[in-house]
Amino acid sequence: MTASASAPSADRYVSTRGDTTPTDFTGALLRGMAPDGGLYMPAAWPILPADVACPGRGYAEIATDVLTPYLGDALPEGALQRSLAKLVAGFDDPAVTPLVQLSDDLWMLELWHGPTAAFKDLAMQLAAALSEEALAVSGERLTLVTATSGDTGAAAVNAFANKASIRLIVLHPLDRVSPVQRKQMTTVPADNVLNLAVEGDFDDCQRLVKGLLAEESLRDGARFSSVNSINWARLAGQIPYYVSAAMQLRAAGEGRAPHFVVPTGNFGDAFAGIAAQKTGLPVAGFTAAVNRNDALARAINDGLYERRAAVETASVSMDVQAPSNFERLIYEASDRDAGATRALFETFAADGRVEITAPILSAVRAQVAAVSVDEDTTRAEIAHAYQAYGRVVCPHTAVALSAARRLEGKGAPVVALSTAHAAKFGGDVSSVLGFDPEPCPVIRDLGDRPERLTVVEGTPDAVLATVKGFMAA
């Protein structure tokens, strides 16, 4: 039964900036951003079933329990189960997200066993299947736009290519993604996909996407949305693997609540873990591990959220200086004060910097810590992972492991999220280890296929004109 407006429920959605237009899961999925420019959040957090993380449960079973409250009756009966069946069928490990023990108190959660060898597959494949379910009911067409620092775009193209009722527009920063990431986007033969290589960085791409989402003329005759983690459905699809990690720890005989270390750029992955905790998952703590692009760490540690130009690093998917999902964290930390959240992010958008008030900052710090890991330390960690554990890891995973090893022996098992297969960043890994990572089949199969992409100036007018041309074709 759908909850009434007077009874906040997880299947009703509100904006972080105050818009209270009644919205269900389908509305949040197919619109992406709220009309006032805010991000959708569930009106209330559900409570996880007591047995959700009991040993022996499969990923699809866990995800069904986790995600059902967020959907309510917005989609046809069985839509979630059908979508999850499609999701797990595309993964090459029966655990979907296997947990690997590295030392007594250090674990690594492998999130890269899907069709593009990155953690984005877990939410993107689910979002694609749920979108098809929703559009089959409404008979509508959907145009999706996404900004990517590499993995999101690859996962989106794989998930949405050749969908009859869906068009996909992907913006990536020109020459600032790895060759494998680029090829995963540009070698897929799909007329419903437009790959835009933007002259700028990821933050430019993200601002351009937000501008497109606010362009009402693009909604004429069809839905227009995003599959970045600003879309609640995308973010929600990442919550289950935190519960799966807890289940696997219990199955291994570990009774203590874990501390999760999350390598992050746009903060969606980290906020999904926070969402899991808010629904009742026992968690000892969260650490957001960032690279030299440290706006998030400076905001949490110093109280000043300030945009700087993004710099290129080996962990390219984390080259972000304006993480969108920080807004969701501020909204929660302010006790869901939409006015305060709107004011903070409007100031940041206008001035490029804003001070976080003491009460909100205190609440943020109670929820998550943050550390920045430089390039030399990242390279050293790639070497250490191989020497100490026999593991070849990507630079993003190395950032997480560096932060995670600082927490070993402090009373909780530490789980570092491993977000991509090392072969996606083979050049950076081989420069440290002296050999190329063994490619997984989905990377080996890329071969020398022809690429399709359009280079575009990083201005709103140039991007809008290109998008309108694609949509009119």
C-alpha cells in the first residue's frame, strides 16, 4: 500500500532542496533530479529485516529485501526480482561481490566481476532493467544523460545500448579517461548512444549534465533523466553490496561490525554505505578515501567546501572536485533541513566555496572520515598489495587500501572496496609492477574495434546544440 503524504515512507521521495511534489520510485528513476535542482531522497529510511545479512543468502535475495521498500508499488509485481535476475546473470562470480581476506583485520570487497569490470555495473544494470519495466507500463520514451570520469559511462553504454525506448548521452572529459574506459564507451555499435568527449574535466561534464537536466525543452515528448549517481535509483542499487559484505563477514566467523573504506570521487558509493547503516546495518565507521582531488576531504576535515581545478591522477575515476552526493550527506547532517542545504549549495555554485556551519560539520564528521592519498603513496600501495597479498590492484583500490591499512588493529575488521579490475588501468599498474595485469575476458574482447565519439567544446551552448541534433535524428 502506498503511504499517505502525512506518513513519510521510503517509497515516497523528497528533494534535498525542499520540493515536495509527490514522487514515487518511478518518478525519481525517470526524472533523475528534482525540479528545484535538488537530489531525490526517500522521505524516510526503511528498516532492514533482522535476518537480511544471515550467512548463506544469495546476492539477489539480499538485494530484494534491501530494495523492496524503496520501490513500493511503483512498478509491476515481480519487476525487481526480474531485474535482479538479469543483474546477477552478468557477473562471473557466484557471490557477485566476493569478499577476500588479506590479513587478520583487513578485507577487500571485489566489486568488478560484472560486464565492464567496475563497480558501476552493479547499479547500472539494475537501473537499466528497472527503467525498461517502468517504460513498458507507461509506453513512454526516455533520454538519459550522464557525466563520467570513466567507469559510469562504460557501464551505462553496456547497460542501455540498443534499448528500443531509451536514448543515452554520455559526456566524458577528452583525454582524461583510461584507454580501456574510453573503448568500453566508444566501441559499442549502438545508434541510441551518443558519446561526447568534452574539452574540460569531469566537473565540467557534471555541470553540463545538470544544465541539460534543467533544460525543459529537452523533455518535450519524452522523459529526460540522468543515470549518474545523482539518480536515486542508481545510488540505491549500490546499497545491497554493503549488506552482502556483512553477510560474508559473518559467514567467515567475524562477529564485529566492519569499518568500510571507500575510494570515492562523486561520493555516491560512500553514501550508499551510509544509507545501509541508516537502515540498520551494523557499521563501525566509514572512511572516504580520495586522491589529490581532495575537495571532499578538505570539506570534512577543515569545514571549507571549495572547488579547485581537477588534476589528473592514476585513479582517474576519482578526479572530482565537486562531488554531487555530498549534497545528500549535508541534507542528512542538517537533520534534513532543505533550506540550509539549498543555501549551502547555491553559495557553492555561485562562489566556488562555502563554509560549513559547526553543527552540520560535527554531524558530517560523526558519519564519515576522509583522507587524501597522493600519487606516490598510491604507487607504493600497488606494489605493497602485490608483494604482501599477491594481489594486482587498480589505482582506485590502492587508494582505499592505503587508507584501510592505517585502521588495522583498531578494533574492527576493515573492508576496503575494490572498485575496478586492474587491467582497466594497465599502464599505471605495469609502470609499478613491471608487467601488464592479466585482462579479464570483458577487457580482452575489446580488441581493435572502431570507435565512435564526438569532440565538443565544454560550453552549455555547444553541448545543448549537439544533444538537440542527436535527439532530432
